[in-house]
Amino acid sequence: MSTTKDKSIVADLSLAPEGHLKIDWVQAHMPVLNRIREQFEKEQPFKGLKVSICLHLEAKTAYLAKVVQAGGAEVTITGSNPLSTQDDVCAALVEDGITVFAKYNPEPAEFKQLMIKALETKPDLIIDDGGDFVSILHSERRDLLEGIRGGAEETTTGIVRLKALEKDGALNFPMVAVNDAYCKHLFDNRYGTGQSVFDGINRTTNLVVAGKTVVVVGYGWCGKGVAMRAKGLGANVIVTEIDAIKAVEAYMDGFAVMPMIEAAKLGEFFVTVTGNRDVIRKEHYEVMKDGAILSNAGHFDIEVNKPELEELSSSKRTVRRNIEEYQLKDGRKVYLLAEGRLVNLAAGDGHPAEIMDMTFALQAMSLKYVNERYEEIGSKVVNVPYELDEKVARFKLESLGTGIDTLTDEQKAYLDSWEEH
Ligand SMILES: NC(=O)c1ccc[n+]([C@@H]2O[C@H](COP(=O)([O-])OP(=O)(O)OC[C@H]3O[C@@H](n4cnc5c(N)ncnc54)[C@H](O)[C@@H]3O)[C@@H](O)[C@H]2O)c1
């Protein structure tokens, strides 16, 4: 029988010891997921099933894969971004009996091929991040659709793609929209992205943020977190939006709000978090300050328009790991971090373990949920049931040693009544 070592495609198996240390560290800081693991070990919800996972392949994700494995599944994993895969973590997972198809920074064609390999294992269940698995399955590899019971999707961008598929009546199996759970976007998108974006920017540039002007493009859940942390670091923060309500919210939160064409002239750091394309483009590069630093934290590397930046440039060189310097034809220089890919993952370690603890607890429970009800749900995008969301919050509070109050009978009656006052 072939082992995961024979089947896997990774960069270097000798890196496993470092990977194990990283996984041990996060496991110690993921108490909610540890409880789910104990439950899974007893109940074996995935016994005899194959699960394929496509996520940013670093230590926290590795631990999620091990929790799903502890629930009885045969697990295969691949990376959701070419720059966020950590080779030592991949090697450790192979040693732990998980099949891995991933390496740091493969060529685009190989990157996709690795994803397809993870689907060729014919999984019963999938975990997706950004919708790449689902997109491959519903287009070029429809032959692999058969047998898939359903899955769970991690991020905002993936859910946008899933809903488009559902609207066209083209979705083939149920998917749980994990991002839309409270315990996901309130904490992961806001506090996780907020903190880890500056971890990525700071360790990559080694420059000061205090006193500088940071332009946050998009004031959704991630943008709120990035703006909050930029302010905390002492920056002057400008928010750009296309949604009037979010723009007012940013204004009330104390940030300057203006169109991108104005903000482009003032920014020293730029962070895009819109899930949209070309939010920084030619007309903006043309008015930027010399030395402006651009980064993206949205899912795909299309928020900062790279082809137009190249067009305006006379040369390009790597000046530090994860920093490309674009020399513009008029003499100004503009810097792009991590090739415009998610700066917190491609140039950092992603969200803190305590944050991913809640997100991945939701992922694990959502996978169990969809496996138990896939026939009943049908080919739909469904929310994480409120009870599961609340359970994660309760486990989190317990892990913090914190309790909350409960309603008295009189309070319940009062809240249920329209007559009492
Ligand atoms: N870096 C990470 O670790 C991480 C974590 C979670 C989500 N994400 C990704 O970040 C992106 C944003 O996620 P979110 O949950 O904040 O989404 P969201 O929908 O809450 O917010 C996106 C915001 O961008 C605004 N927007 C859209 N186009 C714009 C434009 N041209 N200019 C200015 N604003 C614009 C929208 O109005 C919205 O307010 C998605 O791609 C998501 O998948 C990344």
C-alpha cells in the first residue's frame, strides 16, 4: 500500500521537524479546536470518508487538517495561494499521514495542477478558500464532481463566487458559507486581518508606520480591522469606499474619507481589502508620492493592477524579500509587497492562532454538519447554523475563563411580550 510519502508532492521532507514545532505551537493556542478534536476522536464523524482541503497551508491550517483526520477522514491538502504555503509544515503533515500537494511559490501552471491532484483523490467532502476547488470542479474537471457530498467555504471572495454559481442554478452540491458566521468575520476578518496585515508589512519593510498616511481601500470587515490597527500604530488613516453607508461608518469611526484619486496623492502605505479588481490602477499610480508602498489583503492578486504598473515602469527589481521596486518612467519609485498577494499570508504567518481557533472550529463543525445533511440541503449555499456559531463563542469564553449572564424567567417573559412595560 502506498504511503502519504509516496503520494505527496512537497518541496523537502527533511524540513518536517521545524514544521512539527510550528504545529505544536499553534495547537497549544487553539483551545476551541482542541475540544472539537476530542469530540471528533470519540464520534468519528468522517470515518471512511475522504476530505480534500484547499487553504493557506501554514501551521494553523495544518492543525485543522489533523483535527479532520482525527475525526476518521483520509485527508488530502493543497495550498490556496502560491506564496502562503510553508514547506516545513507540508513536510510535517506528510509524516503525520496526510497527503500533501503543495510547495512554496510554484509556477502558476504547477500551482493549479497541485490543486487538481487534491481533487483527483475523489473526495467526499471539501474545504475551500476563495472558491478555487469549486471553480475547477464546475468547469474544466466536471468529471470529478461525482461523489462530492458538499463542503465548507472559508472566505468572502469564495462566497461571492458560490452565490453566483447558485444563482445560475449551476452549483452541484451544498456548501456552508463559513465566512458569514459571526465567529468568523467579526474576529477573523476584523481582528485577524487587522493585526496580521501589519505584521506582514512591518516585518517585510522594517519601516515606521507612526506619523505616516495609510490608505485603506474598502471598509468591510477586513478594512475596519486594518484601519483600526493602522490608527493604533499612530498612522493618519484615509479610507476609500464605493458604498455610501460604509463610508459614513468610516467617517464616524474617525477616519478621513475621500475618493481614491485624492487618497492616491497622499498615501505612503496602501492596503487594498475589497475583494474587487483594479482598485489601484494607472490613474492612481500617476499621482502617487515617490516611495509609496502598496499591499493587498484581499483574496486575489488583482486588487492592485500589476500590468498597468509594469506599463508605467521603466524597470523593476526585488529590493528585499517580498518587496518589488517599480521605477516609473518619470523617476518616481513605487513598491509592491508580496507581488500584490495577501500581504498577511504571503509576507507573514497569517492570522494569530487564537483567531483561527474559532474560524477552524467553525470549519470543522460545518464539515460535519454538511456531511450529516447534504441530501436534505441540496445544491445550495447555506449559513452556519446559529447554534454552532454560538457554541464556538461559548467554548471561546470558557477557554478564557469568562462567564456571561443568563436571562431570568421574568426577563425572558418581558422580552417575549408585547404587552408588558
Ligand atoms: N487577508 C486575509 O487574511 C483575509 C481574511 C478574510 C477575508 N479576506 C478577503 O478580503 C477581501 C475583503 O473581505 P471582507 O470580508 O472585508 O469583505 P466585505 O464585503 O465586508 O468588504 C469589502 C468592502 O470593499 C468595498 N469595495 C468594493 N469595491 C471597492 C472599490 N473599488 N473601492 C473601495 N472600496 C470598495 C465594499 O463596498 C465593501 O465595503 C475578500 O477578498 C476576502 O476574501 C482576506
